[in-house]
Amino acid sequence: MTTQQGLVEALRSKGVLPPAWQDTVASVDRALFIPQVFEGHDYAADPEDWQKAVYTDAPVVTQVNDGRPTPDGEFRLSTSSSSMPSIMLEMLSLLDVHEGQRVLEIGTGTGYHAAWLSHRLGAHNVTTVEVDEAVLSTAVENLKRAGFHPTTILGNGREGHPRGAPYDRVICTCTIRDVPQAWLEQCPGGRIVTPWGSSFFSGSYATLDVRDGKAEGSFSGYPAFMWDRTQRAGAGRISDMYHEEKGEKTTTDIPPQNVIQDAPAFFTGLCLTDAWYRWCAADDGSGEATLWVFADDRKSWATVEYVPDAEAYEVEQYGPRALWDEVREAFLYWHDLGKPERSRFGLTVDRDGQRVWLDDPRSVIGKP
């Protein structure tokens, strides 16, 4: 059923449509916020295919490479989108909004999320900030077409919008490395929900309650959002960063796939914030794979070659940093702590910055 009602039914059947948001999701047509042409889809060429993509519980990429012309063959970095509706609803459940509350949204995107907030709370209670002028202009037109007129601001979302403060809630739709002090100041006594992480592991929501100038809370979920444009992680194709340089070869007894599972990867991302990985499985049925680790600055890389049933795995490291050694050190630190799950960690933000802790705010995690 390629209609808005079909999307509603799909979300309901998954059990991800909270009762408080059912009327909003049913009333706000997602198609009003999606361009006629987007990645791999063209309404004029195939209307049915376009509608199927729009009314599916999946993200829709609406911009690559910040809107710059992208020649064929160039790496395409997704830079704006309409998020997966079920992910939006998960964030809104964490946000726990109530009628009459005022919300600051960071990252307007297509405007679809701001439309949901406007429908539920009233547009006069919604302020949304977008850094990209072209994206914001399109979002404003989308919102008008849908009948909503929230306050829309062109600017750096990390600064919030102090003229409209105070807010009861702040929700951010891009991944950040640290929670800005401005959000705490503009949302005293409220709640902040944002995708949070590092280059190595960015798949967590931070849900923070603000009291007396301090925000504190926990991590959850598996969000996949684009980065705050001022804090992006490295990205690209392996061929763009590896040019057959020869690095130093050693071995390790740690199976490389072990370090990229949820809990150890989250922890490693606390210690190794400026490097990212890619797991490349062989396509020959052998079960072999290569774990690549790249520094954000592209000056260092490491590989670990996985072979089933091996007792040791070949490591190669190149550049000024021994990236696998850094990953290994963090992984062993996590082991020494008792292999804690991500749910046991929390985040505190105040005027002194942000601190991640284990089980108790007094047990702050430092680098190994």
C-alpha cells in the first residue's frame, strides 16, 4: 500500500508507533517533504517506484556532498535526508514531549520532523535550526505546503536559538561528539535527546535531563544519522585512502571481529575518537575478511586479516599512528573493566565539559 496510510500500517505492525503519535503520523503526508528526484528514484520516470520508497519505513537521502556537484565516480557522502520514520518515533519517545511544551530542533532537514512536532504541539511551540541555507529554504516550502509555520532559523545548531529560549526539550537530528553548553542554558529543567558518539562508534542516543546547569543521562538505541557538519568523522572509499603503501607487519591473537561488536566498539570509541573502521568480507565463500581502521586525517591506517580457525591474525599498520595498537589497548581496557554493556555507561555535561562514566557519575572513564 504505497500511501501515507500504508506507512502508518507498516509502523503499527512493527510495534513502533506510539499511541500519542498515531494521529500525527497519519495526518502529515511524508510525500510533501520528499523531492521529486532523489537518490535512485524519479517520480516522473516511475511514480510507483517513487511512492514505494517514500511510504516505506526507510531513510530517504535528499542531498549528497553538501549539495555540491558530484561527477560520476566521485564518492557520495549523504549530507541531508528524511530520516527513517521508526527512528524518528524512537527519538520522540525518548524526548517524552507533552502538550504545551516548547521544543528546539537541531537539523531541519526536509522539515518532516518539524511538521510532526508542529502537528502535535502547535507550530508556535516549535523552533528548528538548519545550517544549510538551501536545505532550509526547501524545508520552509515543504512545511508551508503541509500547512505548518514553525520558527525556522538559519544558523549553527550548536548555538541553539537563544532568542527563543527557554525550551522544554531539545532534539538533535545529527550526530554530535559533545553536547554544547548552549543547549543546557536554553533548556533548563528540560530534556535533551541527540545521536552521540565518535568516529569509531556513533550509534547511540544520549538522553539527558537538565537540572541546575548540569545534564545527565544514559545511552541507548542504534541511530544512524549524518554528522554535525562542524564535527564530521572521516569517510570515503578504501581506494581513496590506501595506495598500496607498505606498513609494519605484526600479528595479534584478538579476532578482529570481536572489537567491533556493540559494547567493545562503544567503549573503544570513548578512547579512540578520531578513527573509524570498515569490515570487508571476502566474496569467495572462504569466510575470510579484513578489518580496516583509518584515522580521520587519512595519515594512518591499519588492517587485520581474519582467517577462520586461525590462532593469530596478520596486522599491518602504516603512518604516524599504530591504529591497531590503539584499538587493542582500548579493547583490553574494556576487558579489564569486566566487559560492561553499553547500558551501564552514562554521560554528564556541565560547565566543565562532558564526562562518560560507568555505573556511577563518580566513576569517570579515562583513556587507558
